[in-house]
Amino acid sequence: MTDIKSLSLAELEEKIVSWQEPKYRAKQVFEWLHKHLAGDVSEMTNLPKKFREKLAEEFYFPKLETADKLVSEADGTIKFLFRLEDSNVIESVLMRYEHGYSVCISSQVGCRMGCSFCASTIGGKIRDLTAGEMLEQIYHIEKFLKDPENTSEKKGSFRVSNVVVMGTGEPFDNFENFCRFYERISDPDGFNLSGRNITVSTCGLADKIYDLAEKDYSLTLAISLHAPNDILRQQIMPVARAFTISQIMKACDHYFAKTGRRITFEYSLINDVNDTEECARELSMLLKGKNCHVNLIPVNPVKERNYTRSDRNRTMAFKNILEKNGINATIRRGMGRDIDAACGQLRRSYYEKADC
């Protein structure tokens, strides 16, 4: 069955008109799904009963169950463990900032990219998420924020204001569903989240960067680079054997020329691996002259790995070298580290717990 939440308004109209129903019904359904965040047809109270029954028969309504919720004592970050209808589990993260709420979502159950510093790839990839399952992570958290019982969490607006597709999975390994997700979440007739408030992170699937450049998307593209040369990158990221840094840079140059949008390069700092002054200088030369931003991420602990994060002095020295060479750089806050919710720590985790 077709995931109804992945469909555009035009696709819904075509289907519903084929049932000899008025065209405006499609917009009613679309708004119920993406503006009012209805979980199923029972909530669509202004639609005829027989029409709702037809929707339930013809379409799949993706559903998530909150299996667990962990709250960071350090910074209030919340990690949600969602159980899918096939009993697989994914993780999503809600982060609080002064400017609003950001949600990090997963795009796959597991990941096949194999990055050695990341927990998401442990156990490999199980399957892709549908666009609806990606959307549902945000919709569940949005409803959590609007729950009157949670109003003590933060005063002010209770709305997801930013989305980062950086959780478990490689979004460009699930490119069609990612595109459908983006188009639904940013649709003015639906959730209406500005594309400028959406960031997608890829480990460098160069062919898909070219494909994204052809889309009329206003999102932020982030490249997980993590090394300044192919030899070092191949040691920590198996995908580097498929796409060289030169190929990625050419794809990024094409993307910028096509869209005019600045690219972010993510760089996880691993103690005594990729955090030397030589690496910083090499990275500076690689990115010199590009309209880009470098996000430095002291690597977060993963129990199955023996990597350690660069200390503050080494991190600052790396950042200073980049800035002296004209490269804009910031250091990412490790929000939710105490609940394994920070960058590189998400996974299809709690396997035993999720099956309880």
C-alpha cells in the first residue's frame, strides 16, 4: 500500500478524483495529515464516513510508537526511541536552543556506510524509512511539545523550528524518500517549515549531490568530510573508496554554482587520528576560496569504538589554523552526550529493550 503522507497534494488529488470524489477533498486530507498532524482517518472529523473508510482501505498510514524517552540532565536534550510497525526501532532527538526547538531525525533503520566513529552503522542497514516515517518523527515530537502537560519544558512557542536529517542512516542512500520528505515538510499547505531551517547531512555520495543541485530546494547541505585526504579518509570512512575527495569537491562546486548556497563541512576530531596541525593546514588548502563553513565536532564516545575526542587545546588549535587561512569554523556543542544523543551516537539501539 502507498504511504499516504509521502504523497503530494497533486498526487492525492489525482487519486481522489479517480474515485469520483470532489477535488477539494484532497486538500482537506492533506491539511489533516500535515497541518493538523492526524494519525489516522478517525481524526478527520469533517470528512464523510464512507470516504474515510475508502482512505483507510487504499492507503498506508505510517505509525510510530514512543517506546522510550530519555532526558539529558546536562542540557535538557530529549532522545526518543520510536518503534515502527514492523518492530524495528529508530532514534530521534529534540534539542532546545534560545532560538527554538531543533529535531534530529533518522532516514533509515541502521546504516550501511560503515563510518568507524559512528554508532549508527553498527549492525548495518535494515531498511529505508518511508517519507511518512521520516515526517512522523517530527509530527510526534511536535505533538509532544504542544501537550499541555509539557508546557513547563520551556515558555514561549511550542513548535519545531529546525530539522536536521543527521540521525541514523545516510539520507542520500534513501534519496527519493528524502526528497518526498523535504517537499512535504516544507509545503505551504502542510507543516510549512522553511527549507532554510532544514539541514541534510551526507557522507559524500557525489552522484546524489549532483541530483540535489537540480532540485529547487533551499535547504542547507552538510558534507561529513572528517579527513583532508583520501588515504586518511578511507581509514575511517569506507565510503571514501567509492567517492574520492576530489569527486566530492567537484560535486560541491557544482552544487554551489547551481544553487548559490553555502555548504557546511562536518569534521569529527579524533584524538591522534585527524586532529593534527598538519591535517588542519591540509584541510585549509582543500577548502581555500570556497564559500563554506566548517563544523568541528570533537568525536563523541561510542562503547564499541576505542576513539577518544580531541581535548580543548587541540580543538582550538585546529580551529585557529582554519581561521588564519580564511576558513570560517565553529565547534559544535555536544548536546545530549550523557544519554547517547549527540552526533555519532544514534543507532537502532536498545534492541533487547525495544523487544520487551
